[in-house]
Amino acid sequence: MRRPSPLIDNRVQRTPEPVDFKSTPEYMKREIEKLKAEIKEKDKLIAELQSQLQQPQKIHNERGAGRKTKITDEMVVEVLTLRQEGYGFSKIAKIYSEKTGISISKATVDKITKNWYFE
């Protein structure tokens, strides 16, 4: 026996309802996890931006590049006291290097007296 053509067949074929995956609990759980991850990333971004607002925008010489100064506070005090006693730059450099074992030049003594002492 031949089967009748579906175009001629008057019987209604029952097809299952299409499943909406967006309404399933598993799909909703996955979406919730995705949203939680997005919220965490946004929170990190907000915290980073707030920390940048609290800190100065640009620090001068932030990488620490360039020549480091060898002038210390103790050196400044010693050089200025010797200068006030009336010694010259070369004599101060010689006395300081003999006293501490650290040699400094006349130019360094001059720089210290110009920056920290006003005659």
C-alpha cells in the first residue's frame, strides 16, 4: 500500500513545540555566571580608576632614570659648617674627603653652598 502524499493527507501531524533555550534553567544559570564575571571585571576597572584619581597623575622621573645624587644630608651639614668657618671650596673638599673617606670635588662643594646656603 502506498502512503498518501502529505499534501493530500488531511490528518494533522503533531510536531513538538519548539524549545526556547532561553527559558531553561541551565541557560539562565550560564547567563547569570556571565553577568557575574562582567560585574567583577567592571568592579576591578572602577577600583583601578579610583586609585588613579587618588594618586598623582604623573610622577617626575617615575622610572628613576638619570644620574643619582651623591649629596647626603650629613654631607650638606658638614660642608656648610666648614664654609661658615671660612674655608674655601678646595680646602672643604680636601677636609671632607680626609674625614669621611668619600672624595668630593670643588664643584660639588660649590653646588652645595649655592643650593643650601645663601651668603
